[in-house]
Amino acid sequence: MKKITTIPFALAFSTTVFAQQEVPHIFTPSTPAKAAEVNENFDSLNSRLNELSEKALPENITIVNVEIDCTENPAALNEAYLENWYIKDLSFNIKGSCYGDIDTPRKEEDPSVQVHGQVLGIYGVDDTAELIDNDLTGQVDLLGGFGGGLYLNNLTIKTSGDFPVFYSRNAAGSVRNVSFIYEGEGYSGDALWIQEGAQVYLSDLTINGFNGGIRGVNGAVVRSLGNINIENVERGVSLQNSLFRGRDAVNISASENAVELDFNSGWEGFDSSLTISSGNIRVADGSTMRTNDLSAPASRIDVEASELGGSNFNIKELYSQGSTVNIGNSVIAEYLEAHNSSYVSIYNTQVPAISVQGSSSMGVWESVVSYYEANKGSFVEFGDVNFEGDVNIWSNSTTFINNSTFNEGSRLNVASGSFANIFGGSIIAPDQYSCYGGTVDIENVDVNSETENNCIDSGGMQDMIDMYKNSRNN
């Protein structure tokens, strides 16, 4: 059954194909022409004009909705598309298992084309609706492109091919209540590929078994309006110079990276939760990730020349390379490390071990720290922190400790060229700190009088310098 809504518009028909056809007889100058041959040429041209007229696009049809039942004929959707390929706004309500790759010609006379800017919709009418590999190509291969649209709703997509749904070149669309299932054994690509300025809305999406779940490339925008579940993949969501904006829940299980952000990509997840049962997170090359609900207790986050921000993180490890990190109200189960001039700020966070290297800076407030080391010209400020293990300030580094407590079993070690300033009511016992050529200032404590820890304060260091200079002058 077809339901056709008409809106008038003008259709131009090209005679290019007609002009290129050959006639039965070719005449040259000064060659007599027989009337029968001339008439035969006219008959041939008239026949071809009639053929082209039959194939001309119908006028006044811009929107078509077609009801398709593939229960007895899986090719029904493919055939219906080929019958209506010229429609600018074309939608199908389907049930049963229908072949994808719907623009594939099934007969010699079928066109092999998808209209520029075409808006295509495929909607399931019941729970039998699914798209399967086309018997001629072995692919589902649905494309929204060239400023058009592709809208998929209430479907299951099963394929042994690769890249079943593809958006490109400023296309728009949505994928709602759709399950992608990979049934093959070879390379599957990504279930959903979005590129070149395309924008797609996703909700109630499930992806299972592909090499990749969702990939955005070159200006793609992915907007999540409902739950997304990606499992049994190598990579969950991979973006290159693209943007993800999320609402509701995103759940990912991946063997490699659950989230990859490269080349100035962004993840704006303030209104969504991100749960990763397996797989890591990589934020690199000028990218930014912000989220306020991240549960990834077995995952490592690598931030490389990029930015990470948010709260309510539950992660295993965090590594920053030349990046900016701001997180709070979180748990880092094992390790936090900053390198290469990173800036890291954390508050109200449990961190068993912290390492700050390579001229990096860090601020830690209202947190619990079991182990800490600063090295190679780094600068760190602590406020309202409970130290439960060693605090090591190595090679030319500086640490300020404000209103913090060194619990029993914790110890401060300050190496040559380094400096620690302990103030604001911080609590540390004389036998909890030692110096190896470094200096320590402790508020309301005469460090220079405590000989058992080999420490002097910054004033004592200046006194030693003055004494040395005076002795040389004498």
C-alpha cells in the first residue's frame, strides 16, 4: 500500500542520454539518402523519445510513504526504493526481514543512483522489522549524504558486512530504538559512521559485535537523547575533529578504548552518565572531555595535550601529558600522574598515589593521599589533605601544604634543590620529615633547632649563604 502526498514542483529532464544514442543510418555530405532510411531514423528517434518519456520523473510528487511487508519477499524494500528512487522525501514503514543496500539495482534497467539531498526514512511497524544483508552485495549499506537525511526507527540491523549505516556531507538524521548486531567473523568496521559535517541524533541505541561502535570524523556532531549501549567491540566511541553531546546513559564495553577523542574533538556529557565496564579513555591532540558522572573502575584515562574536566569520577588511573585536568568528588583507585608541564587540579578526591613530573603543576584539595612525589621542577599545592604515606619532594620541586595532616606512618622527604612550605595549621611531628639538601618552612616551628632531621628552613639556608660569602670576603 502506498500513501502519496503531493507538493507541486518543477522537474527538469535531461536529454543527454538521448543525444548520445546512435541512429540506424549515418549520412555524409553529398551522399544521396533513401527515403526508407530517413524514415527508419525518424522511427528510431521517435521510439527512443517514447522510452525516455516513460522513464521521465512524475510531476508534482515530492513526498511518498510506502508500507512494506518483507515476510515473503526480503527484496520488497529494495524493489520499492528502486521504483521511487527519484522522490526527495521518501519513507518506508516495514515489517519482516528486508534487504538493506536498497539502492542496489536488481534488474538491468534499474537505476543505480541516490538523489542528491534525498531524505530517507525507514521505520519498523512491529518487532519483526529488521534490515539484513542484501543478497546481491552482502551489505546493509544505508547512506545519508549531500545535505539529505537518513532516519531509522524501531529496527534491528543484522549484518556480516561492514559500515552498515553511514552519514556524510552535511546530512542530518536520527537513529532511534535501533539494535546493530554483527553476525560475521571478519572486519566489520564501525556500526555507525558519521563524517563531514553530518549531525545525527541517537537514542535507545544498541551496538554489539563490531570493530567499532560509533565513529565521527571531520566535523561530525553526535547528539545522544536516550540510552546508548555498546558492547563486544574493540572501540566504543571514536571521534576525530568531531563533537559528542550526551543525555541519559552511555554504557560501553570495549577490548581497547571505550572512548577515543582525537584532533580537537569534544565530549560534552554534563547531562549524561558514562559507564565503562571494560576499555580505556584517550583524550588527545587538543581535544576536550567534560562529564559529571563517569563510572569506569577498571579503566585508565590518558590525557595528551588536551583537557579533562568534571566530577563524580570512579576510575583506576589517570595520566596527564602536557594537559589540563580539573576533577572533583571522585575516586582514583590506583594512580594519578602528571608529566610535561601539565596542570592538574583535584578536590574531594581519594587518590592512593600521585606523581608530578617534568615542570608540571598540581593543586589537591580536600582529598586523601597515600603516596606523593614531585620531581624535575614541579610545583604542587595541597589544602585540607590527609597524608597516609610518604610525601617525597625530589629534584628542584616545590610543595605548599596548607591545613593538612600527616597521619601516623606518613613521612615528608625533601631532596636537594627542593622546598616544602607547611602552614595554615598543618600537623606534622618532628620525626615525620627529613631533608637531603632541601629546605622546609613549617609555620610556628624552628626547623633549624631540630637537628635530628637534617632540615633547615629558607631563612637558615640564607644564613648559610651569607656565612659562606662572609668567610670568602675575610
